[in-house]
Amino acid sequence: MNSPKPVLMLEEFPDRLRDSMVLVAGAVLVGAATGFLGVAFLKLLELGNAWRVDLTAILKTWPTGSGLLIVVIGTGLCTTLAAWLVTRFAPNAAGSGIPYVEKILRGPENPNSAWVLPVKFFGGFLALSSGLILGREGPLVQMGAVIGEKIGRLFKNLEGAWKPLIAAGAGAGVATAFNAPVGGTLFILEEVLRKVTPIGFVLAAAAAVSAAIVQRGIFGMGFDFRVANVAAGPVVNLPIYLLFGAVIGVLGVYYNRLLVGLAARGSWLQKIPTPLRALAIGGIVGLVAWFFPNDAGGGDPLTQKVLQGYGSIGLLLTLSLARFFLGPLSYGACTPGGLFAPVVALGALLGAASGLGLHSIAPDFFPSPLAFAVAGMAAFFTASIRAPLTGIVICLEMTGCYELFLPMLAACVGSYLVPTLFRSEPIYDALAKPVTT
């Protein structure tokens, strides 16, 4: 049996105007389909997380130890089921899925997408709702990419049309995950394709706008986060944001090393059989979630609380430390789940703690501790993923804090520079190597 003909990513539109318009229409369709599926996934996750929190509250009224045991076992079983779905039906659906999409788009490979979409949807729901420290964007990016491929295959007369539509679907997935259409477009250009091409920009933007129309126009979904009053402070404090970003950059280097080390096939963690590994990791996360039920999961509710002024310096640093280790550990469970939301939440926690400390020392110079929380979101994203423009724009679109553009930019300069000097690879490049899952 002959192998499929290799297809490279198109960079220019077809010569015929009709074919180009068909591609644009296809991108709009991909974006709309991704938007509808993405909204359903996000609404289901809201329900799943609410059920987990409510169930934990009920179980805390049970006799001592019994409720905790149920939460630990239940979280472990949900994690195990999610990992089983991946290993049994769609190994390509493990983890974020973004490295796999990038591999398809940058090389001549053909995707193997059978079962990926349902496994990402239901496996991602199980993993994220049970409290694992994973993000929603990974499942949505890969589901959008599958939608793009399937619709692209319908255009029989346009050879290779499915590849740019995969990119468009992936961008629509990011746009839907964070209600950030501009950030979703930038993600495709800056991180996935790593260049601006006519077909890449137009199709990614068309799909992202289409997804936004579904998300905002039909379902009325606004900013992901509501932020309390935030003041950037005087412009002369920008060097402090730069220094803060450099510290985040150091932490980002070690966060990536820990994550890649736990995901490597030869690591001690991956040598444990998948069911037992998933059960143990789920149990550990369930144990932590028993004490902090509202602070487990991808981190959106936690980030929202931080942006409303939640927590003392001690509590914020404690949660930061726990999530610094639980995030990479959760990724090692081999379930569907992304990296964006956890690193954004971690950046918010560290930024809020730093802002509180600086505000206590010089309140006039640092009038709002939350400014560092917002800057930290973009800075940790940049330190780990190494896509600063995408990180800044996504965080601006999620919070609406456009007056913090300069502090965020300064922080991202520091958080980009340090990993670069450390010769630390961006996380998706590292995860895409054969030695990782």
C-alpha cells in the first residue's frame, strides 16, 4: 500500500481567485465550527469544576477521613480513565497536542486524527474537571486543527488545502479558549508557523474572527477576567518590571526543565505503567484539591480571585509553589490538557505576591499590586512558551487592562531574555522532540 503523498504548508493563495475565496470561506466555516464546539467544551468544564467543588464541600461534612478518601480515589479514577482513552484510542491526543500540530504544519507528515477529537473532548473534560493543573487551550487547539483538516479534505480540487485550514482551526481554538481572537491569530504566526505569510495570516484571522462572532455575538461571552482598579504607576518604574520579568524568566527555565524531565519517556515517572501513574498523579492532585478546591484545575477561577485582590503574600507564594510542581506532574499523567492557563495562573500568583511586597515598601511608586499580577501573566507565558507578542495580546484581551501594555512589555523583555541566555528551549520545541511524550 502506497503511503500518502507528502504535503507542505502553502504560503501563497492559489492563482485562481475562486480557489482563494473558497479557502477563506473554508476558514470561516472552520472558525465557526471550532467556536461552537469550543463554547460547548468550556461550558461543560464550568459545570464539571462546579460539581467537583460542590461535591468536595458536601464530603467535608462526612466522618473524618471518608470524604478525603473519596476525593482522592475519585480524582485518581477520572485521571486514569482520561489517560486510558488516550492510550487506547488516540495516542496523539496526549498532553497539549500543540507540538503535534506544529510538527504536522512544519513538515511533510500527514496527520493521524482518527478519534482525536472525541478523546480530546471527553478526556480533556475528565482531566480538567477532576482538578489536574492543565489548560483548556490544548484540547481546543487540537480539536480546531482536526476540524480544519476534515473541512480542508473536502476541497478535492485544492491540493494541500487542509494544511492551512489546520493552522486556521488551531488559531480558532486558542481564540475560543481565551476569547482572544487577535491573540489566536498571533499564536499561529509567532509560535506555530513562525513567520507571516499571506495565506497563514488571512485564514488564521478569518477563523479567529468567525469563532469570536460565535463566542461573543451568539453566546455573549465577554472578557475572561474582571480586574479591580489597576494603576501602572509612574513610567520610571519600568526597570522594576524588567527585573521582575528576569526573575520570572529564571523560574520559567526551571519550570520547563521540570515539565520536560517528567514527560520524557526515559524518566522515572514515565517508567511507571500508565494506569498506575495516572491514578497516583490524580490522587496527589485530589489530596491538594481537598484543601484548596477552588484553587485546583487549570487556574482560571484562581486567576480571577487574584485579580480581585485575593490572598496574602504567604498564601500566594504557597499556591505558587504547589502549582509549580503540580503543573508538570499533571502533564506527566498522559491525559489531554494544555499549558497556557497554568503558566498564566502561576504568573498571576507570583506577580501579585511581588506587587504586594513592593506596594508595602513604596505605595506611591507602586500604587496597584495587581499591575504586577497582570504583567506576571504575560511574563510567565513568555518565559515558558517564548511567544511574547502572543502572551501580551492574549493577556490584554482576557483582562482589558490595555493601560498596562508598557509594564507587560518590560516584564516580557526580561522573561524572554533570561531563558534565551540560558539556552533554554521553548516548551513546545522541547516537547516535540522524540524523547518526549
